[in-house]
Amino acid sequence: MKRIIYIAVCLLSVLNACRKDRGNPAKVVSPQAAAADEFAADVLGSWYLWSDEIAGSLGRLTPDTCTTPIAVVREIRYHENGKEVDHWTSLMEDLEAFSQSIQGLGVTYGYDLQYGKIANQAGAYFLLVTYVAKDTPAEKAGLKRGDILISINGDVITKDNMNEAFSSRSITLEVTELVRDPSSGGYVISSDRKSVSMTAVDMYEDPILLTRTFDAGGKRVGYLVYNGFGVRSALALVDSCQKLKSAGIEELILDLRYNGGGFMYTTNVLASLLAPMANVEAEDVFQVEIFNKALTAQIDPQSLVSRFSTTHPYYEKESLLFTVDVSAANPGIRKLYALVSEGSASASEGLLVGLAPYLDIVTIGTRTHGKYCGGYLLAPDEFYTKDYYQQNLSKFSLIEKWGIYVMVSKFADRDGKNAAEPDGILPDIVVTDNPFDGYPLGDENETLLKAALTAAGKTYTRADGSSRPVYVRTERLHHKPNILIHSRKPVEFKQP
């Protein structure tokens, strides 16, 4: 499963930083590791947001001595007062697989999972299905939000094997649900179980999970579930907003609770679909980017800002691939309700930060992730000048599939404010996502959607809720990175 290759390396690697041990023979550095050392040191020393702060640690990437550049990059990325600040900058051996996973491409089952501990079984866990994407193996197998998985390929789920739910090519799961325990009045895992077998497929996982409308407080309110800012979804976002506009919505509920981010390009497209049209046509400032001192001195000041626009050309390696036009699709909403959680990160946070000065936004859920910066996916041939790369082709060809996701800038709104820094956006209305509530996403009784519709003016008839499970604490089993990708390089790197 391509999207898991990188994640597994990150989670399982326990290699220490490379140093020569006195009294021991010098370590032999492979030519590949030496090339990766040089590449990582050059990127971190020039483009990295915290390049000044880690300057004293770059010597640990010396090509003559460092045998484990992937581990060293993780260890020297920025810390403050002993606490890791940058959780995201990463050197990797397969940049293409990482890039594909961000765009919803790769081998997948098509579900999102959280995990929790089974109280009376030492070391035993369960996995909880939070959503199932359209036309995926998980949907075809009949899995749904709220399903509980209690075994993988016949084995009890533990910390050691739970990632097989994403990483294996084929899988057999034991599926059950929560039921009320008459003796205690609480909820227990049902003894009624079924077996589900699936084979992962290589496909595009559409991040637009659901689009629909509701009546609330005498007005039409749209609802859009969006789970990732992939470039391919930009055109589909225009289609979704055109449908919502045709339905006459005045307000929108944007569900970002499982959206870990994606591409800055798509963030700007969605921002231009949601901001007041007058600001879009005026090309007002959507975001300000804050780079390190050295880059700031070299960058064209106009490149420090991202603006709303009616048209959004997308370039890849300086070739125009397509242009997205939002001029006819902006629904002109007066208010935005954003459903958020710890899973709302990076581009999701950047969208809300940039829109805040222009739009009445009510955030509902729990505190967001706190990924308040963006980066660039770089291969060696994209970082170095063409001449330098060609002159050193014998060296860099050894790592031509390698790459780095490096934090380059922090985002802020037009006034330089960033509510996501340092610990995430605290919601206006605190409500905990509850996949156990018995309702699918898009049902007006689902916990977070109900809170948003209530805030929008919808009146609910009180029910005792005795047939609905209570909230059980779980944690997200991450299979996608929290990420914000720049669509342009800040400056060209010129090697001496």
C-alpha cells in the first residue's frame, strides 16, 4: 500500500543520530546516504522556516559521517525548551508515494479509523470506523460509520498490529457494534459479529464525501463534508458550490473534522468560493506567509501574500495544466459554520484563519490540530539549479526518488494573525465528535451537524436519546499526514 510506506518508516524507525563513537571504527557512509545528507543539509540550511534556530545542528548531516539522514532530520527539526515544535518536516525515500497519498491516490480500503482500548482485556484494542469514502472496498463491504472492528486477520487488535488495517494488501475484519447493557445501563461491545474481507485497490479517494442542504431558522443552509485539499478536488469543489448556490443557500456548514490538509492551491480555490464576491473580485489578501529572514530578503514582496481570485491557474513544473474559474459558483454565503476536531489540520486551519476577517465564522467541535505552517515537497532536481544538478548527476541520481517535506512558512490572515498558532483553533461551540451516536454523516441528528443546525436556528423536538450510545473516548489512527503544500518555490537555490 503506497500511502503507508512512508508512514510505517516514520513510526517504526528507532535509529539514533549519527555520530562517530570514540574508540570505535568510523562508520561507513554509503554514497546514497552521503547524497541524502548533502541534500537535506542544503534544504534545511536555506529554505527551512527555523533555519537559524537549527544552524548548530546541521553538522550532524555531514556526508562523511552520517549514515542515517532520515532519522537525523527528524531529530534536528526545531525544538523549543526541549519540546518539539516542528512535527512535520521529513526526509523520505519515496517522494512520489507520499505526494500521491496527499492527493487521495494510492492503494486504499477507503475508510478512516480511530482506536480505543477494551477495558477488561489487557493489551486489547478496538478500531472504530468514522467514515467510509464513496466507491471504495470498505463501502462495497458494507462498512459504515460507528462500526467496531475487534480483530484483524483472526488476531485480537493490539498496538502492534492495528496499522495492518491500512497497510496490508488484503484483510479480514471481525465487525460488531455497541449495544446497551441492561444490567448496567451502559454500553458494551455486542456479541453479534460478522466477518468482512476486503482487498485494497489503487484508486482516487474522493475527499468530497457529501453535499446536501437543510432548512434551518427560515433559511436554506448548505452542508459540505470535505476531507482533504487535493489538487484534483478543486474542480469538484466548484461543482459542489454551484449546486449549493442553485439550491439558494444563505449559510454553509463546512465539515472539516477529518481534513488533515493538502495543497495551498486548493485552499485558495475554496477560499475564493466562500469569501464575499466583492473581496474575490477585488483580489483582496487571503493569506500572508512568513518565511525565514534569509528567504524574506530574497522573495518578491508580492509572493508573501496569497489573494482571492476568480481564476486559479495550476502549474506543475512550470507547465499550465488547467485553470479553475470560481466566478459563477460562489454561493454568496453570509455565515460559515466550521465543524472541526483534532483531525482538522494545516490547510483546514489556514482556510479558516484566512477567511476570518471577511466572513462570519462559527467554529464547532474541539480544538484543531495546530499545524500552523506550510511546506514544500522537494526532490533534488527541483531544489538545485539545473546546472549544478547536472554537474553532480552521478551523485544525485542515487537519490532521484528521494525527497523532503520541509516547513517553509507560517500562514496568517491579512493582519498577520493566526488563531491556529501554537496549539490550534479553540472552537466557539465545544462539542465532541461522537461516531457512536448511531447516525451517519449528513443525518441532521448526527452530533456535530445537529449542533451546527441548532446554531443556524433549527429547532429540534426533544428526545430522551435512550436508544443512542453515549460518547466513548477514542484516538484517531492516522493514515494520512497533516500537511499544507506550497504550489510554488520561494526562490531558486544556487549552489556555490
